[in-house]
Amino acid sequence: MEKTLHEISKSLNDGAVTSVEVCEAFLGKTEQMEPSIQAFISVDVEKILKMAVEADSRRTRGDSLSPLDGVPVALKDNIMEEGSVCSCASKILSNVTSPYDATVVAKMRAAGIIPFGRANMDEFAMGSTCENSAFAKTANPRDTTRVPGGSSGGSAAAVAAGEVPAALGSDTGGSIRQPASFCGVVGLKPTYGRVSRYGLVAFASSLDQIGPITRDTRDAALLLDAISGHDPKDSTSLNLESASLADTLAEPMDLKGIKIGLPKEYFERDGLDADVEKVVDEAIAKFKDMGAETVAVSLPHAEFAVAAYYVIATAEASANLARFDGIRYGQRSVDALDLMETYLKSRGDGFGEEVKRRILLGTFVLSSGYYDAYYLKAQKARTLIREDFEAAFEKCDIMLSPTTPTTAFKSGEFASDPLQMYLADIYTISLNLTGFCGISLPAGNSASDGMPVGVQLMGPALGEEKLLSVSHAFETSTVYTQY
Amino acid sequence: MEKYDVVIGLEVHVKVRTESKMFCSCANLYGAEPNTLVCPVCMGYPGVLPVPNKEAIRKTVLAGLMTSCDISKFSKFDRKSYFSPDMPKNYQISQYDLPFCLAGNILISGKRFSDREPLPEKSIGITRIHLEEDVAKSTHFPKSSGIDFNRAGGPLMEIVSEPDMTSADEAYAYLTVLKRIMRYADISNCDMEKGELRCDVNISLKPAGRKEFGTKIELKNLNSFRSIHRAIDHEIARQAAELDAGAPLSQETRGWNDDKGSTYLMRVKETESDYRYFPEPDLTPITFSDEEIDAIRAEMPETPDAKKQRFIENFGLTPYDSEVLTNEKAVADYFEKAATKSSNPKQIANWIISELLRELANSANEISECPVPPANLAELAELINKGTISGKIAKQVFTEMFQNGGSPAAIIEAKGLLQVSDSSAIESLVDQAITENQAQVEQYRTGNQKVLQYFVGQVMKLSKGKANPQMVVAMLKEKL
Amino acid sequence: MSEQSSSFDLDSIANLARLELGETEKDSLRIDMEKIVAYVNVLSELDVEGVEPMAHAAALTNVVRNDRADASFPREAFISNAPETIDDELIKVPKVIDVGV
Ligand SMILES: [Mg+2]
Ligand SMILES: [Zn+2]
């Protein structure tokens, strides 16, 4: 059966299959895999098939909304979809029906793309393992004793397990790229502002970005084309007319003359697993074989990135998550005797431990007397980190690094040490701080544990075209992806 | 000399008049069914984002220009965090360190509210004007509260004064002037009953002449300018009594009970609230070029003060009359239209102040709904000046115009109210009056000049008010 | 900067954030927070002399909308998600003392 969006699209448009057949096949696969993977919080079979029937009848009439009309795509459970519960994998939102569609969902519907299930995640996108969900712990399809990564772990696992051809995730500090790397699929974090955040339940507003998790680069481009564009409902949305990125991938790019920067701080680092480094080195060698040139670059403020990130992300989160209080919607504690208790108990019961940790940190760094030492300082660090990246991009077209220092963690590995888990975000968070774009590609497997290793390509603001072209060239000359 | 110096500063929240709310496109309307002017944005639903209302920003800048503020070239919005059920996101989008307007002032003058004695002119500093979003409206029941979010997310200006006021009268005058300015520029109606203007008072007393401020007490729940005036007077007396008794005052928030005429303790501020302000990441900064500020300045209406001065100079009005006429822009505009068509603007001013405003008040009409157009009032005044009708008849004509419309000439014609200036007609009436009032004739002739007025009244009565009064007086003097 | 990490007052921060914490939860959170705050104190080593803070990832300014009202949502959409209501019209909450904005 067809597995990628572009293959499904071709078969649908050739009349080889119907959308109902495609959706039934993925629903069948989902039914088969879910007991062991638990990638989804919910899948509304009836709704999916109804939309598939509509897509088929449009296609029969010659009224298809787009080449992707009738293909299914999973949604991370923090993307609002009208009429569905959008829980963010949290108890506090487990009974709230969304009254509206996120802009990305509206765009998907306008193209006929069928929202397929609510993918599991770390609660409010806080975590790197998908273990911080109030409903299920998703397993890594490549080894179910391991985590799929997070926070978009359900999205990545669903794609890797073949339950759905593609999914949307959100990336605040690596939450698309890291699970893509752990599960052996492609994950793209677009430039901040390229995809509307309207309807994405905010974790950290200045860092969040929705992006695709797919089986290959071409699908990432297709899906990004479908969901990106200026949105008047999002004040931070970029106003740009961009040509189709998928179209630019018709022919593999010639990498001659492409300069790939290797940030020395990312390689000279304790904690980078030797087997991961080996796979990344092989990828670098491959790029050189294909004609690309590598250059050494430096990101001198890299060591401050994790600290700056956790200060800024949690500060914004502490305000963003204040609205979950059991007043207008969501779980309200029945034990509360007065208003203060309603807040304390509804939030105390409704949020999981990692969410509380981050709200506490964020509240602290903004509190009176600490703002300058933490929040303001972190914002200044952010400027320095961005300047580092801008200087590096003067010397190269894109940069390359591991996506993560290790392969997928064993389940429960960081349960007692959240700080160690935060530190594993070292390679991904800077692109969120700078707002630049990045992609994680499957580059091979670790020799020791056999788990997939992702290589991260980083581009400057709106550098998606080059990023995708280079990824595509690499992908067409390698067959590392296994399903 | 008073024993204590009183220091008063006001924080006034003014609802900006716009079609839509501050950050979403729900209608910015008062009086709709509860929770019908709401959307995911103003309900603080997950995933929503704010987009600022351009007109609300323009009106805030206009308010700044009208109060001589400096307009910031670079402003931003910030989040102010505190939990409250009337605030959907549990943070308010407001402005912290870079508000749109800074360092302005307004001039207060007129009469004291307490005793109608003149209030010395005084400039009151405006610390800042910033733009934020309104909160929802709570209705309180014995054990619970009900929240209506229609008001939530409406554009709201916060106008913070310097602690420049020293009495309830000054605070009252400040609010009066501020409201006048907002209405002049069509920034807000400032109707307190609709919550379009809300005022918190910060008040402290210190021993006369001392530099350091005393303990600041905040007054809330003030529902009218009158209750603000009463609350301040009450609070000054209360604090002075406490200080006299040697009791230390604590920083607290007090409410006002209008029925009891006293303030009551709402809560003691143990620690400063920790609002955890930080720049709103969902909104971009707002910048203004000189040209953009000038463009808003160009649309700025004449300030009430400037208009008042101009009316005094151009139309020869007294400061008091000018103040009354410029109180409402619509009244001032009415006056100006009528006055420019008249040979005697002072006379027009008198007519508006003594007749028109009274009729309007009686009929509970706004001047915008006035059935007498300014040109008709000017025409009426000219008819008096030309001797076509007497002032008394004119009042009758005016009442008719106000009730049923129509031009003065048409009414005079239809009702036969033309003034009688025909000397033979007047002579026969004078003769009749003398004949019928012999006793009074005797009094006049024995030196009681005051009786003349009695005869004038008799003649006017006989003429049904139409006789030319000057001619009547002259002829009576002659015949008596 | 150890005086900063030791000044993390869990009870007051949790109260400010309106989070009720259980006693055992507090014990583990206190340890976590100490460690994390100690870690982010690395920022104190950074020389930021003359560096402007960066609040946004995209350097946009003056994004505003025209003042036009659109239809609101039906009340039912929000009432149906509300934990408690009064007559299906108002959102019901435990009694609040109104202190205004
Ligand atoms: Mg305010
Ligand atoms: Zn709204």
C-alpha cells in the first residue's frame, strides 16, 4: 500500500484508490498497532470515513479541493479542531470541546486533508518522552521499551508505525525534530511566523511553531505548503508570498557549491553518544561525496542556550497556562470551598508534575526581584545566540549537527532527573530561540542499539527551500529509512 | 492653616468607543444579552491569539494629544498576571514600561462642586495613558457570582494622574474636565452608569508642610462623580481623625457605601501585588513616526479650554457663560452656529443657557435631538432685536418651536403675535388702563414712581403681550 | 549566586501560580527546583553589557487590525463547556469580592 502523501495523492488522482480505501487501510493499521504503540488519544473513525466519502465524491465530480484532497494527516492533541476534544494530554482539558478550528486545520480542510486522530504528546508539550501524558505512554515503534521522544511523540510514532502517512506536531524546543529523530522519520520546524499559531495551544508563544512529521522530505514540503501562509489572526505571522516548496523538489539538487557549517561547540561536547556521532560523521562524508563543502563554524554562546531557553519558555508558559483554572471550561475541583481553593485545587489536580515544575520555574523567574537576573538576562542571551547564528550563516548555507546527543531513551530513564532531560535539548533549542528553521532526517542506525539516528540541518530565517532541497538530495541518494 | 496636607491622585479607566473589542472582532457594545458578544479570543480559550484594534490605539494617542502628553515613538503591550474570574486569561494585556502616552496635563477651573464658589485654575499632571483590555462583569449573589464576558476584552484606557489634587473639589473638577475632553474628541462617552468611566482614588494625608507622603489608601467602587466627591471628603475626615488619635494608618483598599455615606475596609495590602509583567509575546511593538503623530494631531478637535477662550474673545462671553456653553461639544457647536448668524452672540448665549438647556433637560433630550435648529434660534433673537416681537412673546414662540417645530416667523404669523408698534393702538390701550385704574393714577401723581411698572403690566396684559414695551413706557409717562 | 537558588520559596511561588501541592510532591519539587534554578544561574556568568533583549523571534512591528465587528459565537458553544452556569446564561463561580481592574 502507498505510504507517503505524494504516493497516496498520485494514486487517488489516478483513480487507483479511493480516499475511503486509504483511510480504511490506515484505520486498520491503527487498530493493529495501537495496543502496543498508543500513539493516539482518540481516533474518530466515523468522522474520518465521512470526510473520506466527501473527498471521493468531490474527486468523482472533478471538484477536488487540491491534489491532497482525501489524504489523512494526524493532529497533535494541542491543535484545536472544531467539535473535538483538544486535551493537550492534560486532565484539566479532558472535557473541553473546541468551538473552533486552528488556522492549520482550516487550511487542511480547505485542501481536503482529513484530520486523522488526536496524537498523544507530553502534557502541554512539556517533555521529551511522551511519558508526561495524562492518558497514555506512547511507545517507540522501533523498540517498544523505548520512548518515541517528545513532546510530539504520538505524531512521530504514528507516522513511524504506519498508522498515518503524516502528522502535524509542534516544536517549542525540538518537539518535532527530537521525536522524528528517535522514531526514524522526518520532522521539520519551520521559521517562526511561517505557520500560523492560531489554534495551537500555546506553550511558549515566542518559540512555538507547528510543523510536519512525515516519511520523507517531499511530504514535509507538501504538508508545509498546505499549512503555511500569512494569517491575520496571528499578529506574529509573517506576510510573505511563497512559491510551492514541493515544486522545487522535482529534481534532486546538485550539492556542488553548497557550504555546510559544522558548529564546533556541538561536536566537542561531553554527552554526545559515540555511535550517534559516527552516524552523523557518515552523513557528513556522504554530503561531501555529493559535492557539498563543509566549513567549521562557531556558536560561542551555545553553552547558555539551555538556561536561556528554560527561563524564557517557562516564563511564557506560566502566563499561557494561567487560563486553565476550571472557571470558564475544563476540570473544576468539586472539593473547593471558595474561589481561591477552586484555583488551587483545580490546577493542583489538573496539571501533571512536569507542567507544575515549569509553571513554578516560569513564575519564579518573572517574580518581583528576579526578573532582571533571569528573564531579562535570558532575553539578552537570546540576542547573543541569534547573533552567533547570523554570523555562522555568513560562512555557510546551512548548518549540520546531530538532532539529539543520544538515541531514544529507555522508558522511565529520566523520571527522577528532569534537568538531565532538559540538557538533552542542546542541539534543537537554539533554532527556537533564534526563530530559524530546522529539519531532522533519518541518517542511519546506532551500531550499539540499532535505534535510528537523526541528523539536523539548520537554516536561516525562511531558509526552508534550501533546507528541503539539501535534505531531498541526501535522501534520494540514501536508503536509511526502514519501516 | 490646616493641620494636614491632602494628596490625591486618580486612576481613571475610560472605555474607548470602537465598533469592535480590543483584540477580537466581537462588537464593543453595552446592554446585550449576557455572554452573547463573545468568541474564543475574549473567552480566553486555548490556542487563541490577540490582534490589536487600530482605532483603539489611534484614540488613545488622540487622548494623549488632547491632554498634552508626549506620544511614545516605541510602545509595546505587556502581560499583567493575576488570577481573577472576570479576567479570561488570568493575565491582562496592558502596557507596563512603554505606554502610548506620557507626561501630560490638564487645566482645571470653573466652580467648586461643594459651594459653587470659583475654583482657582490649576494644572493637574497626567503621568501616563495606556491601553489595555477590559475585564468581564460580575453579578454577585449570596453564595456565588455570575460572570458575563460581553465586556471582557473591550478597549480600555487607563489614565493615571499625578498626585496633584488636594481636595474633593479638585478631584471633581479634574474628572469633569477629563470627561469633557474624552467626549469632545469622541474617544468615549464616559457614561459611568454603563461602566465607560471608572475611577479609583489614591489618597493620603501628611502633617502640613512635611515632604514624605503619608500612607496611601485606595478608594474603589465609586459610582458617580458625586459619590467620589463625598467619598474623598469622608476619607479626609476619617484619616485626619485617625491621625489625630495617633493611630497608624495601614495601606489598604476601601470601598464606598453611598447609602451610609462612609468608606469601608475591603482588604489590607500586606505585600505589593506581584504582577509579573513581561512583554506580550503574541503582539508586535507599535511604533509611531513624527508624521503619523502629526496626522493624528491634525484630526484633533479644539480642546474645550481653547474653545472656551475663543468664545470669550470672539463673542464677548463671560468666562462663566463660555464654560457652560463649552461643557458639551455639541452645545458649543450649536452656540457657534447660532452666534455666527446673530448680531448679538451674548444674547444667543443667554437664550441657550436659560431656555434651550432647560427645555432639553425637561424633555430629557440630547442637543443632537433638539427640534430647534441653531438658525431658527438666531432668527428668533433677530426678531426681538428688530422689535418685531417682545422678549416675552419670544419665549412663547420658542416654546412652540421646541414642542412642534417650525420657524419663528411662521409661528408669529400663524398665532398673530406680531408686536404692536402702532402708536394709536397703543394710545387707546394706555387710555383704557388709566381710566380703569384711577386709584393707582393718584398714587403715581403723588410721587410713587414704582406704580409705572404696574401700568406697563396692565397695558401689556390688555395687548396680550404684543405691545412694544418701550413705546408703552414712553406713552404712559406722557399721559400720567 | 547560591543565595538566589536558596531563595526559591516554593510555597509562595506555588501560591502565586495557584497550584496546590501535596506534601510529598513538595519535597521532590523542592529538590528539582533547587537544581534547575542552580543550573539556570549559569546566565549570571554571561556578559550582556550593551546587549538589547530579544522578545520576539520575528522582527515585526505595528501588526494591527481594522476596527470592524463580526458576528460573535453562539453562547451555547461556551456554556456547554462551562463547569457551572446560572440559568445557562452566566458562568457561575464561587463568590468573588469585586475589586475591579
Ligand atoms: Mg488598569
Ligand atoms: Zn471576542
